[in-house]
Amino acid sequence: MSEFKGKIAVHAITWGHDYLLGFEEAAKLGYKAIEPWPAFVEEFENRENELIEILEQYGLTMTGVYGGAAGVPGRRFADPDMRQSIIDYNAKLARILSKTGASHIVFGPGGPRKGPTDRDQLKQAAITINEAAKRTLEFGVKACVHPHLWTELQEQDELEYLMELLDKEVYFAPDTAHLSGANMDVPAIIRKYREKVAYIHLKDLTPKEARVEDFPMLLGNEALPVFCELGLGTVDFKPILEAINETGYDGWMTVEIDQSTSTPYNSLAICRDFVEKQLGIPVR
């Protein structure tokens, strides 16, 4: 198998609003880059130098941030009334990122999902995405469309129709768990949009039949999260990595687990070890 040419990062979502603890523990685990929570990044508008200093204090690079239609409940790409709000929000994020050296916005779709998104709605979504992506690119920041379970952009037919309508300024951010959870062939999707892939989320999906005993780090009897530590779920990462390597992708691949069943530190240690030992990609 050809070698991975990209770089590994970690998502800060697992630490919730304990932003600085997330930075500290990510660095302690050996991660060199992080995708912080957008609310944290927004706090540094017009004082981006402070954010750079914090990152440098922990030896971290910022890869990008999650934006798109997310951030406001009920906001959707497909709703033309929300168009200006989405454009302005992402332009603001891009302006902040451009001053910190980060160059990607993950364009998260709006939720919750209300059933299939029809073609007229996808046409409206494409108009918004195209306009917002042009604005972010003015700051050197790539807008990367990100199919996501339980949102307006979930199914393969929705993704494929939308991608036909998107301009060259729009990129693609596949997520291994969200694509798998929508029954997509992840390696095939990555190969199909190889020219567009600019950012990747590396994520695993809890088996539907998962039992508490399968998760040795589980404390007590909490409900199992939908997403789990890398290697403990149903996603087959080896063929996905083969497809990524085959395309020559050399960007960020961000390890992500939304919710830890023990502690964020433990969960991201398991993920790091999986990436290093099973995928053969150095993190530290």
C-alpha cells in the first residue's frame, strides 16, 4: 500500500467547552494539530494573535473549523432565507482563520433532518454553498462540503446531485463514519471526488449490536455513543486509507470522536494508538 502523504490532527469536540484542557491533553498525547470548536475561535475575532499564542503555547497548529449552516439551530443551506446569514457567518470564520494560518472550513449541513432533501432544495443549497465558498476563498480558506447523518445532506443521491451543482471553489470533506452510516462505499466516494477532497474526518461508528462489554473503557452503564474510538466500531479503515493514498491526498486527516465513554484523554489515546499501530501513520 502506498504511503499516507498527509498529516494527522485531532478534533477538540471530545472536550466540549473545556477548550484549554483539550489543547493541553491533545498536546500531551502527541497530537501536533487541532480543529477547535467554532465558538472558541469566534471569541478571538480581532485578537487573533492571542489565539496564535495559545496554540503555540501547546505546540499546536490549527487546521480549520466546523462551519457551514451549523452554529444556529434550524439554519439550513436549502433555506434561501438563511443564505445571507450563512455567507456572513462563514466569511467571519474565514477572516479569523486567515490570520491564524488555518485554511479549511468544514461546511456542516443544517439539521435536524426532516426527511429526504429534494432537488429543488439541493439547488437552493448549491447557490448558498457556492456563494459562501467564494467568500471564504477570498481569505484563502477552502470551504469543504461535509455530508452528515441526521442533516439535510445525508444520502449518496443527495451528495451526488449537489456535487454536480457546485462550483470549482467548493471542496469536499468526507467523514468515514458519516458516509459509512449512510451506507456509502467510502473508498469509492473518495476516489470519485478525488480532485475535490481537501479535508478528512477520521471517525468510527458504534456497531448496532454493541454491548457494554465490547467497550472496556466504559464507566458505569452510560448509553453507548453513536461514534466510538477508532478501531472499536464497524468502519473498515484499511480500504479507505488505500483510496486516500491512491489519490495522493496530502492534507489534514482529523481524528474525531464526539463523546467519550470514559475521558477524552483515554479515548484520544486509543484513537492515536490505532492510527499509529493499525494504520501505520505516525502521530507523535
